[in-house]
Amino acid sequence: MMPEMKSLRVSAPEKYSGEDDIKIFDTWVTGLLRWYRVHNITGATKDSVRVDLCGTTLKGDTSEWYSDEVEAWNRPN
């Protein structure tokens, strides 16, 4: 990483709330992937970090779904 990049901070994408609009979803996913790349959160060894960070970019029903289906200790595998 270049020294000048250490101080670079890119805001997380706007939170996604599950709108039934492919353009909104696509914009959110694109922003999330860009955020991961800029912060060097890439590669198979960082899969669990990306999953956790994804949960921080959700709101409303999608956040509740994430809690129930991804984070819940008793969720079915």
C-alpha cells in the first residue's frame, strides 16, 4: 500500500433497506464492493469480515433478516 493511501477514508455505502428496485440494489452492491476494494478487504481469507461488514450496511427489514438468517447462533446451516 502506498503511504499516501493510509490516510484515505472512504465512507461505507448508503444503507440498503430492501427496496424492490434492481437499480437501487445494484448501486448498493457496487458501492459495497468498491468499499471493500478501497479498504483492501479482499481475498478468501477475509470472507467472514466482508459478511460482517455487509451487515453494517443494511437497515430496516433487511437488517432484521440479516440478524435472523446470518448472525443468529441458532440458525439452520
